[in-house]
Amino acid sequence: MQAGQKIHNYVLNSAFLLFIGLILYTRYCIYTGYNLKVIDSDQPFMWIGASDFLKGNFYEPR
């Protein structure tokens, strides 16, 4: 490999890793800044109720 090709590969690999890092950082910020405020302690019960309702099982009053 030539020296110019090595530098080019290094720059592309660095840009790719930076891009992946940015994606992970934005997802972390969205999760901690928004999702944790919306999720409360009764969400598992709401999900199981919606799942039962989808199957046609009405175990709880609606």
C-alpha cells in the first residue's frame, strides 16, 4: 500500500467510527432526556393489557 492510500483509509475509518459514535450518543441523549420521563412504573401492566385486548381476552374492565 502507498502512504496516500493508508492515510485515506485512516480518514475513512475515523469518519466511520465518529459517525457510529454520534449515532450512539444521540440515541443515549434521546433515551435519557425523553424516554425515561415518559416511562412510568405501570407500563408493563399496560402492555400486557394491550396484548390481551389484541387477542380478544378481556380480563380487566375497559
